Amino acid sequence: MATVWVPALLRDLTGGIERAQVAGATVREVIDSLEAQFPGVRARLCEGDSLRPGVAVVVDGAVSRQRLRQKVKEDSEVHFIPAITGGAG
Amino acid sequence: MNEKETYRVIGTRPLRPDGADKVTGRALYGADLRLPGMLYGAVLRSPHAHARILSIDTSAAEALPGVKAVVTAADLPDVEAKVASLGEGSVNTRYQSWNILAREKALYYGHAVAVVAAASVHIAQEAVKLIRVNYEVLPPVLDVLQAMQADAPILLRDLRTDELGEKGSALTNVAAHHQTKKGDVERGFQEAAVTVEREFHTATVHQGYIEPQNATALYNQDGRITIWCSTQGSFGVRDQLKDILDVPVAQIKVVPMEIGGGFGGKNNVYLEPLAALLSKKSGHKPVRLTMNHADVLSATGPTSGSVIRVKMGARKDGRITAAQAWLAYEAGAFPGSPVTSGMGVIFGPYAIENVLLDGYDVVVNKPPAAAYRAPGGTNAAFAAEVVIDELAEKLGMDPLDLRLLNAAKEGDRKADGVAYGRIGCVEVLEAARNHPHYRAPLPGKFRGRGVAAGSWGNYGGKSSASASVNSDGSVNLVEGSVDIGGSRASISMQLAETLQIPVESIRPQVADTDTVGYTEGTYGSRTTFATGWAVYELGRRLIGLLCERAAQLWDVEPGQVTYEGGVFSCGGQRLSFAELAGKMDETGGAVVASVSVQPETWGPAFAAHIVDVEVDPETGKVDILRYTAVQDVGKAVHPAYVEGQIQGGVAQGVGWGLSEGYYYDAQGRLANASLLDYRMPTSLDLPAIETVIVEVPNPGHPYGVRGVGEVPIVPPPAAIANAIYRAVGVRLTTLPMSPARVLEALGKA
Amino acid sequence: MTPGKVTVHTRINGEEVTFLCEPRQSLLEVLRMELGFTGAKECCNNGNCGACSVLLDGVLVNSCLVLAVEAEGKSILTVEGIAPAEGLHLLQQKFLEHAALQCGICTPGFIVSAYALLQRNPRPSEQEVRRWMAGNLCRCTGYDKIIAAVLDAAACLREKASGEVRVP
Ligand code: FES
Ligand code: FES
């Protein structure tokens, strides 16, 4: 099962747990599994059917462009981190 | 794949392909373009930092002879809130439209309110003065801490604090709260033998590119819009225009002109949509808009001023046990400061078990922050690296030894839990410690030596390129990456390396959005990495095609043809690249290829800087005596331009540290909106800047390249502050460390 | 003659040029907008960056601060007039060899300014170059390579002029 690092601001939903082992072959499925374990997580990470614009998903150290469609392996590490921004505009 | 590779082109220092044009004055920058029938514009800007716009009367301006069009926010489509992906920056289109022309409220001094096109720039400037705007002046909020107060005047009528998808209930100026947490800082601080805690303030500063923003637009009768402008990313301009003007992307063509510096500040559009609207309204004439430096400073992207509190603790042996930071960054008038980038950088060079970071994105009545070289990183490193220096002092340790002891290595986890891949942090710190500068005696009173480290994550993103082989063996390369600092050279070199031909055989061209595939802008230290990767793929594809041609000539299978040392061969048959290129006609015509890549394996960059200063205790002036910048660049493709990036970043960092900063009066008017009063370093303010290139190849790039351009701006203010401390025994915690601040710290003001 | 406009007689890069301008127009504006000499750059437009540098009767000026009518009877050298008929001027060559430009917007101003310096002082010290160039802003390079290029060009020009041998 993949290891998900729970974002700090969502740890109130996971009882303070920093990492969770969850099933899923894609980031979408990983979030589904998280949601089943810790209800409310999906609404925080996603907006409609996609990841929130301000959230980046990192799988095995690389920021993914496929986002929810990104494949996740059995031993993958998944992080949700704030998207890096340069400025507002 | 690259540790032991020997290169023929990479690592050499050829002349840049666009060099002759640039030293003779022939190169065409945006303001050099002349089109028949061109009109010139001028912008009316708000004299108030915060004011409700009650009415705008443009009739007198419209009546002035020579005036062809006047545009206000009423002419802009009221775009829905949607976030356009701008790569390094994400932009809320509605706010961006509001920034282009103030609607309902002007939110900063210099906010554009109306714009005029006329037969000459002088007429346009006269017309602007005839526009009557009725303002209800509101109290401005200029300080990030003040803006966070519950009773602060509110800038935006719908802003509530976002905490990863959860919105606060009250209206506020705090657009977002971000948090990163690893381990348990409480426990970490309990384990510490020494702790240091300080608060830092950094001023709003500007990218300071010498060429002001400019844009020329032709809105054709058929609806096609052509924009010629000074931008870091032509496709980014196209994306923003499509949203702001609400037109299909196919209708827009963006032609990037030569660009006179950007440093992050020329990703966002300011003038382009206005020029397009004026062109449309003036009967489809081409319209040129240019800023002056007062406009540039007061109304284009500065980077955030900030308040940062840092607490760090270490055991007696120097091991850092916990690090905590609270970062509040000014976003300017609309949300979107680089505070998350600052959080990424703040303890980046170190492996620390327990970390807690809280970041706040806060709107204030200043221009919206735009990216600036390692956005948010310099502020953050200033805070952290001064605290580490103090830790070293309290522990009685050498400041570089302390850093080395805690340096991040492959497999160590950053604050956000993501593990580093192969990085060169240790190598950089070791190179600094072993550098003669670090050991050289520094005699004399009021002199001191400081060090600081810095990290930056870098970026990858989308790049495209295409190429065609000429019959003489030269290759025409078409790329979409705007060349701000010699990237035509570094990209051509990677193609030449791949093709195993001389770099002089490559003819690079930066193309418009109709001509080349989608390419993200020249930002995020991505161009040599990602566009370099694109031309690597391109080269391999061309070689594949040429192998097929050779196979045809020799009547063998393409797989039997090998290419090595610039020669195609099979059995006893041999043809050089140029010879085979000469036989294209007889083997099926032109050989062309195009590729698009989106690599995700950019490697982070690390830097360590050493600086000697002398402080004049009478005037408070700080002189830089000697400067050495050490940096891991992965692989230096064109070492001279790598050195140039490092030196340029250092120079900007020195300005940020010592002399640059926005001064607003109590009404929120920018008091130093000129290059005389916004003090960027001149050749007299800087010494020679020595560079030390460390090469720890990035395993995620065919030639080991890491981004180079951003990290050199991260350490300078901290290194200088640490040097000042060693020189005169006071810790400066506010930027810029101007003479007045130094005197104040010395108790003399 | 257009009413309100003034006729100005000059010599630009060795050629006689007569133009009409409004009294309020700067020399920079006329060079760029009317005469097509866009090598001089308009950046700060108030004398603080040096990107618009030209020589007016041999004197280095910021052309944004000179009125076009002031050029009456004078000779002007712009960056377009620096290169000889064949090839590049040594200063230009050295700027390329030393990678002394990144974005290049400041480069014409630096080349004109350095040209003026070397006319006055063919053997400047590093500090003299830094002092002379302090009126030209470059935001990209940190000046290091620009100073090196000027010093190198000065040495080569001296060598060319006198057969002087360079100590490397
Ligand atoms: S444009 Fe003339 S000095 Fe800057
Ligand atoms: S090279 Fe860009 S300003 Fe000098």
C-alpha cells in the first residue's frame, strides 16, 4: 500500500496521524481510500473532480502533472503540498 | 548516465548566436518595433493607495484632437473567477482583470484606471490629464502585520482565509494560511541545549529589470489579435489574454520580442490586454504602450515584503533538533504571495527532524506581488541563516561546520516530508569551507566575514522545439523559450552535443506562439533544463531519421547504421553528418523533427556564499570587500553564462540586503518610484564576484543539468548580515540594512 | 517646414542628417522614433540608467536628457556607429567573448560609455572603469564580466595601437 503524508492542516481529520497506508493505483483512488478512512479529506483536497489549484501532488519525489490520474505504486510515497507560486499577478 | 561522460560542446564557452545583434544595437526589443499607422498610448494611474472609484469621465480626453480611443474597466469583460495555471504562479483571472484596470476600487498607488491611444505619446499623455475620476479615498493598509489585525480596513469584499480548502467565516486580508509540520517541535526544543528566536522584517523590493514593460497590439478586423511584447513566456501571455479578454486562444498570436530582463516580473501581463482593447476601439490600428520606470516600480510586480519569526534549537554537539517559522508575506492588492515558496526554502539546506512552518498570504495596498528570482526564498533564508549563525556562535562552532553537520543529503526529508534525491548541498558547503577566501585573514577594524547557505527547488514544465537539417549539415532550431540571458547558446549547445556537430552549425530562433509548440516561460530556472531536454530528444530523433537515410543509401536496415563521433557508418561505409545532409534530396527530401517534453525530474539547487564587509561606524555604510559564491549547478552547459547568472543573482541579493526597498508615505504613495531613489547596485557598489561551480549531476536530466538562475539570490542578505555582525557586533534583522539602520543598530541614530 | 517644428542639422555616425522635430522632443526620442536609431534604448527616460548613452561632439551624454534641438550643428555617435566597416569593434568583440551581456538591453549604453572612456583614458584601472560605468545600470550581470571585457578591450586596443605586448 502507498504511504500518504497527511498535510498538516488535515491532521485534525486524521486524529493527528502524519502518515497513512492506503490502497489505490492512482492518486484519485488514494484520495478515495483516504476519504473512506478519514471522512472530509476529499472535500479539502479536491474541488469538483480535480485537485484544488493551490495543491500539488508529489509522487515518489516528483511533482505530478497528471495529478489525479497519476499512477501510484504499491510502495509509493504520496505528498500533497502547497503549489509553489511566484506571485499573484 | 553522465558521471563519467566527456562532452565536446557542453562545458565550452562559445559566443552567443545573437551576440552580434546585441552589441551593435540591431537586436529588436519591444519598444524598437515600428508598425505603419501605429498609435501610442498612455495610462492614467490612481494617485491613491485605496479608493473607491465613484465615476470616470473621459469625455474631455476623447475630445482632444489626435485621441483615437479611451478604455476603462467598463471595456473589459467581467471574467469569472478562475485560476489560470501560470506554472510558477497561479493567477486568479478575476483579480488579474481587476489589476489590469481598476474596477470599483483602486487598490494601490499607480493602479491603472484608464488608458488612451493617440497619434503621439505626447497627445496621449495630455489626454490622460483630462480624464476626471471621482474617488472616495479609503484608509490604506501597507503593513503586513497591520493588515492581519481583525479591525484592519478590508481590501477585497469577498476574501476569507483559506486553510487547505476550508474557508474562514470573517472577511479578512489574510488570503490563506498554510502549514507544514513534521515531527514534534515541542519535543525537539526540549532536547535542545541552545535555542535562538528572532523576528525579521524585509522590505518590498522590485525585480528592477532595466527595460520597462511594453506591448504593441493589433486587433485585426477578422478578430485575430497579434501582440508584440517583452515577456518571459509568450504562451503565458496568450493564456492570460484569452482569459482576460475572453477570446478563443486560436485568435491570439504572441510574438516575443527581445527582452530586457525579467527575473520573474515579466510573466504577468499588464499592458498587453490594454493595447489590444485600444487597437480594437481605435479602428484596428496598431497600438503601442510603454511604461516608464515610475510605472514599473509603482505598478508592476514587486516581491513581497515580509515578517518572519524563526526559532531554532540545537544540541551541544551542533545537531539541530527543531526549527519553527512563522511567515507573513505581503501579496500586494490580490492574493498570491510566494509564501509557500518561502516555506519550501526556509530550512531547505538542512535535515531537521522536527519542523513547524506557518505561512500567511496577506493582501495590502501595494501592487500585486510577481515572481522574483527564487520567489520568497531570499526573505526566508535571511531569517533562517541569521538564526543559524547565532546558533553557531552560541555553540562556539564554525558556522560552516554547523551547517555541514546538519546538511541535507539524498534521502533526507524536507519539512513537507518529501525526500531529497541526489543533491549537492554537502559538496557546496564543503567547497565553501575549503575555499581560500574562507581561510584568508581579514585584518582591519570594522571588518567581518559572513556566510550563508540557500536552496531552491527549481522547476521543469512544458517545452517544445523543432528542427530542420540543411543540406550543408547545419541545423535550424526553432524553440519557444525566450532568451533572457544567453539560453539560445545553452540550448544550441545541448542540441549540438546530441548531434555531435559543432555548435556553430546550429541556427537557433525563438518563435512566436503560432510557430512552435507550447513552451512555458523562461522562469523557475527551467529553460536550460527543460528546453535543453527537448532539444536532446529532438537531436536523437534527427539522428534516427538520418540513420534511415543512410540505410537507404547503403541498402541496409536502419538498425545496422550507427552514429558516433559525428559519423554515420555501417560495415565499411561512412558518411559524416554534413555529407549525409547533402544527400537528403536523393533520400526523400527534408529531414525535420519536432518534440515536446514535460520533465518532472528537475533537481534542487544549493548555494553557499562567503562575503567580507567593512562597516563605516560614522555613516553606517556597508562596503562589500570580497564576495565568493559557491553553487551546485548539476552540469554547467555554458560556464560563462552560469557564472553570469550567479553574479547577477548575487548583485540583486546585495541590493536587497543593503539598499533596495519601497518607501511609502502615510497615504500609501510610493515615495521612491525612480531609479535614482530606488537604489540598485552600480558597478561601484560591487566588487568582483568570484564564482565556484560545483557539479553534482542531476540524475534526472540527460546532461545532468540543474536550474541555475534562482538560488544565487537566496543567501546574500543573510551572508551580509552575518558579516556585519562579525564586523561590529550587532545583528541586523531588518532589510535593507541601509546606513540609517546600521547606525540605529549601533546605537548612534 | 511644418509649423511648430524646428529644423536641426547634425552629423550622425559620420553622415549628415537633417531632421524636423518638436522643441519638446528629446534627442533620444528623435533618434529612436523619427530616425530609426533604436540602438540607444529608452529605459528610465530621466538620466538614471545610461541605456540611452550617445556621444555628442565626443562627449558622453544621456540622450534622454538632451533636447533634440540642442544637437544643432553637432555630431552624434550612436552604438550603430561604433563598429568599423568590417567586423566588430574590439569592445563589442570583448563583450561577446567575456559573456558581458545577458539580456543585452544595457549593452549599447555600456559600449558607447566604454568607448568614450577609452578615448579619454586608454589605460584605465579596474576602479576607474567601475567609477566611469557607475552611470550605466545593468541588472543582469553584476558588472563583473562587463568590467573584465572593458579592461581586456583596453589592453588589446593599446596593443594594436602601439605594438605593446600584453602581460597576460
Ligand atoms: S533612458 Fe536615458 S538614462 Fe535611462
Ligand atoms: S545585460 Fe540585462 S541589464 Fe545588463
